[in-house]
Amino acid sequence: MATVAILGRPNVGKSTLFNRIVGGRVAITLKEPGVTRDRIIRLAHWQGKEFFVIDTGGFVPDSTEEMEREIARQIEIAIADADVIVLVVDGTAGLLPLDQEIADRLRRQGKTFLLAVNKSDIKQKFDPSEFHRLGARRLFSIAAEHGTGVDELLDEIILHLPTATLPQPKCPLLALLGRPNVGKSTFLNRLLGKERAIVTPTPGTTRDTVEEILEFEGEKFCLIDTAGIRRRTRIDQPVEYYSVSRALDTISRCDIALIIIDATEGPTAQDKRIINLAQENGKGLVIVANKIDLIPPELYKKVQEYISTKLRFVSYAPLVYTCALTGKGVYNAIRQAKAVYHSGGMRLSRTFLHSTIVEELKQNPPAPNCHIIGLTQTGIRPPIFRLRLSRPETVTSRYERYVLNLIRTNFRFTGYPIRLKITR
């Protein structure tokens, strides 16, 4: 599908323009420079056309700072992938040497671009002619925050997009979740076979959610890498607050949550909180114990036993051991996620449930004077069942667990929490 890349130096309003085009607050926008790091890719629609938009970090060419070098590498990938490039500059600041350097670099690579002079709503006169020196195909004065001039920019963008292809069917959404520095971005890069997400030893490198399509064994999956989720009491910066909020929002919209933990530490209290969040939202689960390469061979079995014991409360979820650095086990994690997704979509007929579950429940009612009327499946992903009784008030939490265990024993529903509604 056609792709539009938004480039520019730090803090010129790239993410604000990105949010305006795709609709909603997708990229984090704060006044401090350097908030966006990874490429953020979302689908946009304009005048009947559909295309991807890429938001990039602030371009600082030839920097010696590790993070800025990684951001620059992500920008170069975006430039290579883009059909249309929009260079954003700050009209209130005037033409700066870094703006000129970025434009020169694009021309050296044979890339034409559109120029968006942002913040034109601020009452500070600037001479548009100075920006014409950048050599853009066309110049637009915009105010991304309020949407002024963005429609005209989009009209020009779609003129230069290649012929659209048919829209792709929706694919399962797999979210990579976990604490900071457990290897989520390395895991994503290993699966994709490219450096899609920035990876450094510093916890909190990932800020925005990073989405990418993975084709694996005949199926397509949408992978989302998220910021490391710390306890709210330990979040002390606005940018981290928004990053963690985006990660938590991802849980609500994903199909399968791949919870990545550090195998050298075992499941921590925060890991369990994240797992519980996925459970509460009814999401399919795969637990990924990463960094197994750091475990001495003689301790490997003991570590496995320890992790399995600590995760007994989600024993229905597959547990996969991986080393994202070498690739060991990472594709098995996707196979397990695929199995979980299809398992959660299973539908059972009332007749089948009656012959397998209801007959047994009739032999073990919650109370002597309570009659089992029937059991039906009312939902998938997560599987939801409705149990009808003559006296639902007699059902205890212990009996609920008995019914749920009976359903899971007969129909595994691997990786999914099962919901049970009890009515008359």
C-alpha cells in the first residue's frame, strides 16, 4: 500500500500533523523535543484513497549520540519506504541550517518532497520565499494543531500516490507487553528480520506503540511493540505516563497478548499485574520467558520449574522460552499465539454442550433443589458461556470454578480465560 513519510528536525510539529492526518491522538505530542523515537505507522483515508502514514523522530544527521543515531537509522528506512515525503519546518523559527541539511540530503538521494511550513497560525510574520530555497515540489502553510491548511496538503499528497491496491482483510493483532528492558523490541526486530524498533540497553527506549505486519506460515498478523509497563507510582515523567497509557490501551484492543518476562528474574509482581490486566480484558495469552541464553545449562530445568510454579494461576496459557537475540523460540511463540487465536474462535453447539457438560452438571448441582436448565456458548475470544439454573442464587464461587474447570477439561480453549454468566 502507498506510504507517506513525515520528516523534519526535532519539535517542529511532525507528530501533531501525523495525528491530524490519521485521526486521533496516536503519536505522543509534548513540547519537549525528542519525544518520538521509533517510526509510527498508521492507516489514513482521504478522498476515497487509503494509505499508510509514517511519523518519524526528529532528524539530527551525523549525531554522535546513540539514541539520535538510532532515530536517524529509522528515518532512513522510512525515506526508503515512502512514496511521498512531507518535510515539516517551523515557520516561527524561520529557515534553520538543519532544515537545509535535511532537504539537501533528500535531494542527494533523488527524493522529491512536499514542504509543510507549520505553526502559521502564530502571529509572527515569516517570508515564504526563504523556504522555497529548500527545493520542495510545493510549499504549504499549515497549522497542524488546528488543521489549517492540512486539507490542501492532503489533496496534493494523494495526487502523487501510486494506484491503490485492494484493502487487506483484518488480521489478528498480537501485542508485545511487559516491563521495561525485557526484550520486547529485540523480539519484534528478530521476528521481522529488520531493525523496526530502536533497541538500546536503556530501559524506556520505546515510547510510542510500534505496529508492523508479519506474514508467518500462510497467515498475516499485526504485531504491536509497546512501551515497558511500570507501576504508576514509579512513573515520574509525562512522556512515560503517556507511553504506559498507550501500552495499556493496546491491551484493550489486541486479540492476543504476548507477555514477555525476563527468564533470569522469573515472574515478578509487575509481570503478574500485566498478566492480570490481559485476563481482565478477556485477551488470549502467551507467556514468553526471554533471555534464556543467560541461564546456565545446569540451572535451566530448575528455572523452568520455578517459572511454571509462579505462573500456575494462568496454567491454561502456553509458556514459551526464547532468546530474542539469537532467534531461539521466537517463531514458536507466534505459532502458539496462532493456536490460541484459533482456539478462542471455537464455537460449541448447545447439543454438544448438553451431551458433554450438562449431563455431568446434573449429577452435581450446586444445591439439592436446584435444577440445571441448560448451557450455551454466547461469545468467542474470550469464550463466554451462559449457565441457566432454576435457583442461580445457590451458586458459590467454588461451584463456578468447578463449571469452568469442567468446560476447560473437555474443550481446552488454550490461552483464553473463560467467562461464565449464571442466570435463571
